Amino acid sequence: MTAFFRSRWVEAPDHVREVPDGGLAQGFRAAGVAAGIKLSGEKDVALLVSDHPDTTSAVRFTASGVLAAPVLVTRERCRLDNLRAVAANSGNANAATGGRGLDEAARMQGAAAMVSGVSEDQVAVCSTGVIGVQLDGRTMTKGLLAASGALRPDGDADLAQAIMTTDAFEKRVTLEVDLPGGPVRISAQAKGAGMISPNFATMLCFVQTDAAVPAETADLLLGVTVKRSFDRISVDGQLSTNDTVVLLCSGASGVAVEPESDSELRFGEALDALLRQLALHIARDGEGARRVGRVLVRGGNGEGVERVARAVADSPLVKTALYGGDPNWGRIAQAVGAALPGTAPLAFDVAIEGTTVCSGGFGVPVDAEALAGAVGGDEVEFEITLPGDGFETEVFFSDLGHEYVTINADYTT
């Protein structure tokens, strides 16, 4: 596998090591099988199970006003602090499918509970794929039965493959984390490449750890790290109906993460780095993307810096310039102005890869050849400074090119 931490914007803590051979954290088994939801014959049903009854958990869902059936079923029928299994499928989002869709999501939950040997309210269900198409519950049941027979401690690769849709590559990792009480492992699998927007990304992410983490601590850490990772990426500015992140803590290592302790700090640092890098992998996958950008905005108004960062990250003009390696900072200027309309000229600065191209709202002389070379890499950074100080935010975003149009023009046909 390629090294997981490979962005200059994410630094792995010194007490974190990648496990080259992968595998799940202790106490977990997973599988991914081809059930026939995808006509391609690829894996499309996944099952993840914790064998420890005292497993704790935390969950985050999409902010969309159109919630898919699996999100509703998981949110309303589960003990979100004591989940022990996740059943997931790709190829069908089971979103905008009405009462029947809810019934099929509930059937999916029941089947997963039966084959996993846990109660229904301990099973999260997740789906991803085409919106508005009914999910065949019988196919899901057969797939989950097959997956239960294939469960194994090193089933993380199969799980990751089974939740992919337009993803170009798997997104998974296993880390060993040194804590004061001893080493623990964190493993994670995610999917996502399109319909990605800040305020949560269109993605599924499952995280497992063998650390013993109280449910309240797990919820706190997941909330904080999601805000710094999946809430900070954009591919196309589109918010999904199905986004779900699940953190499961088996406690199988016997190493405790106590609230407000050094263990909590070190575990949180590891989780933060893991999710930030996973989020960047999703942006990098960006359905045909060549490059990833980071827009960093500083200024004296919290709402303003956030609006500017998202406007730049979601601008088709900025994104196509990034795709072409074109340092056209005028496109950034128009996005800033659109985000902060007013009657007086705005004094703002723009720097691209550390080179100031705009100062006080006016262009400055630059070495055009050197700047063009700087934006030709895999990662490009844009810094915007607004009047005032005290606030700062960032958004990571993919470029926008021909392949994105091709994929989405033919998505259902």
C-alpha cells in the first residue's frame, strides 16, 4: 500500500505509526461481498462487527434536509452510544424512496442483526449510490448472509471495496498509537469522490479502535475531529443525503482512554490526523481531479472568513483554474467579492504558494514563470487576508475538469 500520510498539510504525530499490512483493530471482523446490487459484479455489500458486548460508539450524520432512509433508521432506531455492527451497501443510496425505502432499511438492519448476533438497535445501516431508486431488501439480505460467512479480522480491504461508488482508489488505514497505558490500534475505511461539500461531505467512514473509550469521550472526540476534517472539504459544493461517520471502540486492548487525560489528548491527536488525511484523500479522488487546493482565510470576522473560504473552494472558476495549473488570482478576487458584497472597495491580500499576487485589493508584480511552476504541483495553497484579525479558517478542495463532467453526465446510464 502507498503511505497513508502523504499530504504536506497533515503531519502524523510522533506517537502514531502506520501498520503496513493493514487489518482491523482488535475485536473487529469485517467482510465485503458482491450481492448483485451493482450490475458490474463488483463488491457492493459490507458488514462490520465488534465481538465485544461493551463496545462504545459515536456517530455523525449529514446536515442535508433530505435524509436517506438508512440515516433515518440509524438515527431514530439505534443506541448510538452502543453500536456493535455496521451494514452498508453501494450502488443504491436508498434515498428519496418513501415508506418502502424505510421498510427496506429496517429490513437491512434486522438481517444484519440476525447474522451478527447483536440486537437491532446496535446495528447502523448505511447506503451510497444512486438516489431515488428502490433498494431490493432481498438482495441485501442474501448479501449480508454471505458477508457474515466471510467475516475476518483482516477484512478491511474487502469492506473498503464494497462501499466504493465512483471512487478511483480505496481509502483505508490501520494505525498503531502509543498511549500511556500501552499501544492501541485505530483502523478506518472511507468512501467519497463526488457530491462533496463543506458542512459534511458525501461519504461514509467507519473507524474502529481497540482502546476502551467512554461513549461520552468518543462522541466528543468524533465531533471535534469531524469538524476539522470532513467538514473542511469540497469537491463540487453538493451536499449528500447519506453522509455517515461511525466510530466503534471495542476496548479489546485493555488500554483505557480516560476523560481529560494525556491518553485522551494523544488518542484525539491520532484520530484527528487520520480523519484529516482521509478527508484529503476524498478531495484528491474528486472524480477526475488532478490537484487539491487549500484555501486559508484570515480576518476579523468569523462569519466573513468562513463565507470567503467556502466561496473560493466552491467556485467553478477557481476550480477549473486549479485543474489547468493557471495562477489566475482574479478568479479568487471575484469569489471574495461575491462572498462579501458591499459598496466600498475591499482591501484584501492574496498569496498563492507563498507568493503575494494581490495586496490591498490591487495586483502586484510577480515572476509569472515561477508562479506558474508553483501551481503545477499536486497540492496548491491559497492564502487570503481580510481586514482585521482574530479569525482563521481553511477548506480543502479538488479541482474541476473534464472527467468530472463525463462521470456525472453518464452516472445513471
